[in-house]
Amino acid sequence: MHKPRGPYLWAILLFFILALSLPSPSLAKRRLLVIFHAGSLTVPFSIMEREFESEHPEIDILREGGGSTKMARLITQVGKPADIFASADYRVIDEFLIPDFASWNILFATNQLVLCYTDKSLFADKINKENWPDILLEKGVKWGSADPNLDPCGYRALMVIKLAERYYKRPGFYERLIGKRPLKNIRPKSIELISLLKTGSLDYAWEYLSVAVQHGLKFIRLPMEINLGSPKFEDIYKTVTVKVLGKRPGQWIKKRGSACIYGITVLKNARNKKDALTFLKFLLDEKRGLRILSECGQPPLVPLRLSKKVPPKDLPKGLKILLSKGAQN
């Protein structure tokens, strides 16, 4: 007489399901490292996360990306905990985090603005670096940008348009172009504009060059005098300003044009400073993190440098060595 096998099989199956659902001892002991970063760093930081965790399986990186200004406000106004903050505009760290939330700011990468489009865009077969102002003003053409109050790419787009007005000798171009952009074409972060481009909801959008390369978008590369891509043209860039919301609600400040330079810091109240510094050493290594940035279409800043706003009183020794090596190269 055979005993019923069903109950035994179910018991074995249940045992394996429970075993698989429980975290392994190694995973349970992993230390959490929280990184807030600019949306334009999403692709390179996701690659760095995989490589870094493969080298340090005891560390679990948790990333949150978005407009740099918005992410800074989450730290300073909402009180969200983070260990590292990487901004698309190093000045966000200087203005929002130093000295209360951070004490130093390493400048580590560059970028430039481009005008992105797809094969679906109106006049996609005609647009070039000379006629793009005329194309954007054409009836029926839909263009968009990030929110200048939340994302540096947003106020940088406005700066580029102001610089273009002078460069192409087109008085009134800025006001005319801004006047034909509906509010629905302004998004909290520039990365959100990509889906609108690909679905045809937008014909053109302002993005960083690295984002355009990473997502396979067509783009117009602009003259260096207006694309905010080189510190060599800083004297030209700083001739334009854009008004954006400041630290406190209702406060407005003027942002002056400047080259696209990214900054990164470890927060004063970081819960995991040790691993945060380990990640920064990985990021700032020319054969590891900086290599990944370069492969993603985002040139590292050479040499690495510190923001001049506040003397780095407590810059860790390991980071000082990296910066001194960069200065010698």
C-alpha cells in the first residue's frame, strides 16, 4: 500500500520557497550607501554601481536621481537622508549645501547643451547649427526644456537661448521663443523630455550632450560660444543671467551663465561616511569611474579641482591625494 505523496511534495516545495525568499547571510550584512545625483548622471552611475558592488559586495548602493536643485532641496528642506550628493551644476552644492550640510565640493566632470530631436520631428531633414533658431520659431514646432527651478539643465537652456540671441544677431529671439513654449512642455527634470521626443509629443528638447549620446538621440551641436561647454568661454557665458527660485519659498536669485561643471560631496550628516569615501575614490579614479564617464559621452574635468567658495578644512586625506595627482597630470 503506497502512502500519499502529495503532502510530502508540498512540504518540500514550501521549504524551498521559504529558503529562497529569505535573505542570505551575506546580503543581510550589506551596508547601505545612499547617493543622490543629477538625472543626467543616471546611466554612468548605474554602470558604476554594478562595477563598484562587484568589487565591494558588502556595500549596497541605493541611488535617487532627479533635477539637482530639487535633490538639494530634498536634503536641506525635507531632511531626506543621503551620504553623497552629485550635482550637474557644482554651484548648487556651493549655494544650497555649504556650509550647513557640506564643507567641500569636488568638481569632476563637464558637459554641454545640445538641441535634441528625432526622425519624427518637424523639419528634421532641414535643421542645422545655423538655422535652428528659425526652425524652433516655425508654426507648429513643439519644443521643451527642464524646469529652471528644479534642474540646472532648465536654466542652462534659457542661458543658451539668450546667448544665441546675441551670437546670431537676432534681437527679441529669446522672448519670442519662450512665448511659444506652453507650460506642459516644461518638465521637472530634463531626462523626462526623452520619452516626449520619442513619442512625437515634442519635436525638439534641450539636453546635455552625454544624455543625447546615451539615449541615441539626434542632436544639433552648438558653437562653443553658446553651448556652455568650455571654461575657456566663461567670460562670454557670464554675460547672461536667469532668475530662479532660491533656498527659501518666495525667494528669487539670479543665476549667471557658467560652463557646465559637475560637483560632488559627502554630506556632513552622512550615515555611512566610510563607504561614501570609498565610492568617491572609485569615481575619481581615471581607470574606473572617470573612464565610465568618458565612455558615456561625458568628459571628466582635467585636472580635478575643488570649488573655491569654502576652504576644504576637512577634506579626507585620500581625496587630497587624488586631487594632487590630478593637478600634476
